[in-house]
Amino acid sequence: MMKKQLLSLLLCLMLHPVFAEAGTACTEKPQSAETVQKAFQLAIKTREALDASGAEVALVGRVGQDLSKYNLHYSHMAFVWRDHPQGRWLAVHELNQCGTANSALFNEGLANFFFDDMFAWDALIVTPSPNMQAKIVALLKNTAYLKHVHEPHYNMVAHPFSTKYQNSNQWVLEILSSAMSEELFTSRSATQTWLKQANFKPSVLRISTLKRLGGRMFQANVAFDDHPNADRFAGNIAVVTVESVKEFVKQQDSAVQELTVSLQ
Amino acid sequence: MKQLLMATLLATAIVSPLSALANGSAASLDASKTLSVGVGSIVVGSASLVAASGQIVVESVENTADGVLMVLHGVGAGVSEAGKFSLKITGDVSGAASVAVGQSVEVVAETAGSAIIASGKVIAFIPNALGKSLMHHSEL
């Protein structure tokens, strides 16, 4: 009887559409004219706000998912660099590749950055002090270091103090750590030790056992094995989020400016 | 039957909610490859014709090494053979590849360029100077 139940469960999981999509290659779907229009409009407004800020580098956040159940709004963060050698105001960020367990680093225009099924057409701009900006720009010019800090084993819920995986916001945070500490860390574990000492506070998401099981089994880009057992069993999953990076930057740099750009 | 229903409910509960956790991932991933719409450029004919043509018909669609080459012509009063142009589409060509010869497409002028629309979806976007200045994609 138990066997039958298990079989039914497995069959059902196999038929579920999420299973079919999880961790597979990118499925490209045609966009509506409205989506294209909005992506460009938000890109234009964001660029205008960046130009008006006088900044040479900032952090930009987008809302790719509805994270309201976790009390979060922005899902993904990038550096946006005015005088990027390949074009003005390009985003520099880590992206998971099509739901696989890997990521890579990309330079992207602001339209590319917002071109997606955004859950909300809002952009967060966090501008550090000019002194901090200069340090960040120096790091962005150091492509070898950007790659050195990058861990291609992607996990959207990567533990902030584990080097096994890395999520997109974690890469931004670990680059920022070098700017803030003025130290080119030789390893991610050294960076994370500094982050702990500097009192970085990750977001803690409440994720039940059932959700954890489903995520691990059926999505290549979700893993929980880097989280301490006690936290995992209690359903407390610590993650580097846009909000936690923003709060940490504010804690480290009192002159930081924050603004939101939204489409009406 | 009850068992199967239970199993179904359980399975749905397990696999559904995680997608909401995505961080620059799942939904954003299509964007990680390139702008998730074909990027068009006029290779023969005038771009101004695109703006002037309300309704356009697909004359031919040809797969090339780096994308799709589509020949289109305007229809309606006053439109001659000169109202024909070739559009090269690169990037995401999934929309363009599904367009049939003889099918009508629509051109919608937007702030950053012109969208070529078939069956309500953008099959290609022809960026103007403003659009081009906001587009870039390269791996580090």
C-alpha cells in the first residue's frame, strides 16, 4: 500500500509542470509590446535618476518575483557603473543560467536588466558615498578579482556564511566587503569572516520542510545542504537579499543615498 | 482514489512555492542570455517604411546562421513594391520562427524603437538610438 502511495506521489510529481521546467534549459517566450515598452521606460527613468545623482557607481535592485510572503520587495541586485568601458551605465552582475545549478557574470544595459516579467516595475538605487564609490569602481575595473570572488555553483538560497554556493546578491555583497574593508580578500571564507565580524545580518526566511524538500528535489538552483542543521530543521533559512545588502551598506556608510524609481 | 488525491495535493504543495524565492534566477534567466526578444535591424529597405506601415504581411521567413531573415511588405492603398523591406532578427528568434508566410504583423512605435507584433506578441524589436543606448549584453 505504501509502495502504491509512493508511486502515485512520484507519478504526480513527474506530471507537475514545475517538475518539467525545473533546472532545464531556458525556455524563451515571446513578450507583449507592453512588457517591452515598460522595460525600456523603467530603464530610461533609472538612467535619468542615476545621471541626476552625480554618482559614478551605484547598486540597483529589481523586482523579478513576488517575495511579499517573506516581507521582501526587491529580488536581485547589481552594480551599475557609469563609465563602464563597454558602455555608459552598464549593470555588472551574477546571473543564474536558465534554472541550472550554475551562474556567470555579465555586463548588461539597463533595458536588458529590466527586460523580464517583472513582478513590479520598481527599481531601487543605492548610492554609496563618493569615497566608497571610488573603491567600488577600482574593484569593478579589476575583472580578475570579480571572477575570483565569483562561485559558479549557484543556489538561490545560498547560506551567507558558506562558500559552497553563491547567489547573485551574495556576489555583490562579497565584492562590497572588499571595498568596505579595503582588503582584497584571497578567499571567500576570509570575506565571510569579515562580514560576520562587521555584523552583516542576512534575511531569515521561514521555509517549511515540505517546501525545502520540493525545492531541493526539483529545482537545480535550490539547495539547503549548506545551511546548519539546526536552522534547517527549524525552517530558518538565512539568505543574502537585496534588503540585507542595502541595510549593511547603510550601516557601513552613513552617507549612503537611497531612492526608488517606479513606473506610474 | 483518495490516496492518489492526497498524493497529488502533497506533490503540488511541495513543488509549487519555491519559485517565489528566485533571486536573479528562474524568471530572470531568460534575460541572462540576451534581451528576450528578437532584436531586428532593417537590412534592405527603409526603416521609415516600418514606421509608416500600419499593416504588414510576411512574404518570406528564412533561417540564417545567426538568426532569421524576414521579408515583409506593407499592404493597403498606396503601398507599392517599394514598401518592401528585409528584417534581420537576432537573439531570441523563437517568436519570429513561429510566424507563417502570408501572416499579418503589426508595427507599434515605442519610445525606444519599433515593436513588430504577431498574434499579440513581440517577435522583434527594432531599437532606435535611444533603445540602442540602453542595450548591451556580454559575459565577463
